[in-house]
Amino acid sequence: MVHQESDRREQPFICINCAAIPDDLLEPELFGYEKGSFTGAQQKKKGKIILADGGTLFLDEIGDMPLSLQSKLLRVLQEKIVDPIGSVQGLPVNFRLISATHNNLMEAVNKGHFRLDLFYRMNVVPIYLPPVRERIGDMRLLALHFLNELNHQYSCNVTLSNEALDMMENYNWPGNIRQIQNVLERAVLMADSEVINIEQIKTILKGESSIKPDINQEQSQSLAPQPQQHTPTQSSSRNYEWVTSDNTEEVVQALRSTGGNKTAAARQLNMSLRQMNYRITKLGLEEIVDHLRGEH
């Protein structure tokens, strides 16, 4: 979207996943090479950086780039000149760089796995991409969007019942966006009518209940460090379940033990403040919170 809304939208958008290419092949893929520059270089090849000239270069999983290449990338960004392997003369380039990583780059810098100078050269406009569980209100829009795509892909006209949508909205989605897509695709393929009901969704989600990843390991985030309010203070072993009346007692007990302090109660239950607020609203506990605060 950044590319499409910029003055570079008519120019190339080039993407490369730094984690998907072996270290010894990443340099020629990025910088290109001259014919005969190494064994197997039978013809000249333009690298991704040169192909992105005038447009946008997206480096996915930048945190997995080898240190040896980080210094070369820094020179490209500083001097706007790229040196293909075997070339005796650099080529001028002008591109916008967008990068993403699941790693905490600040921590990687501290451990010596990422160059400090490159970090500051790239970390100009950091964007944190929160997981779905931190933006529960987006789930309904995402579900309908993916369902529309699946209907086109499989030439069908399947819809979700309101109850099924409610259940999906109340689920924590440890697998984030990909899990939503996976669950919906499975539901569409297994649907025996044009309406996916709550029981079908419940069956699929129950089949994945044994998956309990560490929520500190986000699957998709930018170069920005994760905001403090999203970082659990304890290791997570909490089940990812939808909010039901069965959750009322534990939420009320946590609120009572903290005098209605929602932040402390959320910490006690190993969840974010956003998740706690959602449960309070969903379970109709606002008056209890006000009462507990009044007592203190």
C-alpha cells in the first residue's frame, strides 16, 4: 500500500525473502553479477536492487540477513550505488526500502547479530503490526474478506452464520492471519450447505486446541520493538479459547483481587489490557468494575 500510494507506484515493486535464500546465494540475488565473475556465471544478471531502481525494494525477514551482506547493503543505502559481483564500476540506484522481520532487531544489535549503523539507517519510520488477538474488532472484516476470496477461488457462494462469526471473533487466533485463512478454507471445503454454522467452526477450532505457541514470538512485525503493553509479564501457557460465560468467574476473581484494576487483573491472567477490556465488555462486567473501584 505504501508503494501504491506513492509517486513510485508506476515503477517496479521488488520483493525478496532474506530467510528463504541460502547465504551464499543471497548476495548474487540482491546485487547481481557480471558474466564469468564466478563458476556458473555464464551470463550477466541484474540483482533485485537494480531491478527495483525507481521503485520499491521490500526485504522480508531482514533480521536473517548475514552480517557480511549487511555492510554491503549499508553502503548501497548510504551512497546509492550498487556493485554487482565482478563489476569494476558501481551503478547508481534510487529506490524506497521497506523491510520486515519477526525478530527484535534491538536485541539482535545487542547480541552482535545485526549492525547498529544499518539498524539506524533503516529504522526511520517503524511500524508495529499487532497480531489479530490484539485487534479483535478486525477479525470480522478479515473473515468476510477471506471468505469472499475463497468463494471466488472455489466458485461457490458460502456465507458465515452470525453465531459462527461471533465465535471466530471471540477466539484468540494464536496462528494469526494464516490461521484465519486456514480455518475458513477448511470450512468452505467441508461445508454441506451454503451457510457455515457455529458447530462447524467449533469443530475445526477444537481440533487445533493443542497448539499453544509462545505469544512472545510474533509471526509478523516490523522493525519496531514490540510495545510494552503487548508484552506479557509471564510466559504464556494460556489456552486460546473463545470468551463464554464460563470465563466470568476467573475474570471477576482477578478484578476483585486487584480492586478493579484492569491492568493488574490482565497481568494476573496473563493477557493484554485490550483482551481484558474485551472480556469485561463481552461478559457485561462494567458495573462490577465500577463497584470495585468505588470500594477502593
